[in-house]
Amino acid sequence: MLTRLQLTRKSINSKTGFDNKPSKFPLPKTSLTLNKGCDVSDLNKFPHSVVAEDLLTTKARLVFRSGATTRNLDELCSPDTELRPNRLWEYTWTLANSHLEKGMKILDAGSPSISFLSFYLADKGYEVCSVDLEITEPRLKRAEQIHTPLIIGQENIETLPFPNNSFDRVFCICVIEHVKNDVKGIKELVRVCKKGGLIALTTDYTKKFNPYGKAIFKNSRSYNKRQLLERIVKSSGLKLYGKTDFDNIDWNKIGDYPPTKNSRLPFIGNPPRFAKFDITEKIVSERIYEYTPVSVFLTK
């Protein structure tokens, strides 16, 4: 059920049925604020609470069906044992606001080590391609244990092998900040997205722009509002889908950890990755480093 993209690149059009036509799934108009900072309280609100619970339920079902361990299914190589609150928000916010329909072709671009998002989408019946530079043979073998129809390949976002206008939806979750040439990467995502399609991405956001190699993680950057709009939105040549609010992030709440008293979601695992960090590395020595994921929706 798992197709390895490396084996099909020479005949990728016939293998995957790309038609180079506009998307058959036009986006409805929206007045919602979709481009914003992570707020885990969204997970307690309808319809996002339903999507979040379905993500967790589907994960448990795939674990049971495959005989894999929870750890193997969560990012396939992640040290975490559960979906972290920020990642759960990123997946939930993306899925709930992307207007998914049966028959769509979806690219999960740069999915970290074959992310659970790819398995979730494939399990729901979408045609999913999952690509990343860090996909290795052991991870491919583990992915095969999940028994979910996926096309998986070790590919660079800056040079994707797909024809123009291949996907109805392009997801890039917490990845673009790790792409060395992020401008080239976003243009590639635009190229393979169908006209009328949607690109939904999340990325690290800070008060001050940190260039590639000088952010909290090695081989990464973090955007402020100006650089996010310049390097991602403007470079894409596309319009933002939904309203935008990158100005009202409450930095005093960064690191707040659900559940609330009214939450029904079983948040289990490590504290959120977007908590305040004491950084001792030489780059940002002896200071507090705050960042949060933000979402960006672009329509072609």
C-alpha cells in the first residue's frame, strides 16, 4: 500500500494521475481570522475540538491496527510519546480550516520523518504524497507497518519532482523555517499547488527575526511579522486566505499548558515546545527565548 516515490519518479504522472488542471474544489469565501498565532484554547472550541479528538482517536486506532508502538506512529522517530499541544493545534487548525473534500490530492511537504498528519489524511481517503529530506530506509519500513496508502519520498522542498498544478491542498507544517532557501521553497509549493487550491503552513514566530542558523534550533530560522509577510507571503505571489492577526499574540501566555477545566481532550506527554526556554547555547546565551507557531493560509 505504501508507494516509494524514489521508484516512480520517471513515471510519476502515470503513477499518481496528476492532470495539471485547476482544482475542482474551489475555496469558499471566509471572514475568519485564520492567519494567527497558536492558541491551544482553540482546541476546546467547536469544530476544532471535534477535529482534535478525531486526530487522537485515529492515532490510537492506527496504533492498534498496525501493532506499532505509540512512539513509532508519532512522527515515526520522535522522542515524544504523544501529540504535543502545539503540534495538535497546528494539525487541527490546518485541517479544520482547509475545507477538505473527498477526491483531493494533498501534499504533506517536509513532513518530519513521515508525520502522523500524512497517515491521518490517507486514512480518511485522500490521495496523499509525503516528502521530506530525512526519510530513511528504517523509517520507510516502519511506515509500511501502518498499512495506510501513501506515496512517500525523500525529496527536497526546494526541488520537488512533481509537475505544475499537481495538488488541491499543500500542507507544510513547521517545516519552512528549516528550509535553507525558504523563498525558493515557498515558490516550489506554489508551483505544485493547483489553481484554486490552498497552501497551509505553520512556522516559528518570534518578536525579533532570527536568520537561518541563528534561531533556537540548529538549521532553522524564526520569523517576525515583517519577515513572514516579506519572505513567505510576498514571495509566494499569492493572497492570504482569511483575515490576519499577528499583532495580538499574548507573549505572557506562551507556554500555557491545557487542558482547561472544561476540556475533554486527553493531553498527554511533554510540555509544549513553544514554552519559554533558558538558552545556554552561544548564539543566544543567557536570555529567555520566546516563540510560538503561527499559521499562514495562501490561496492560488
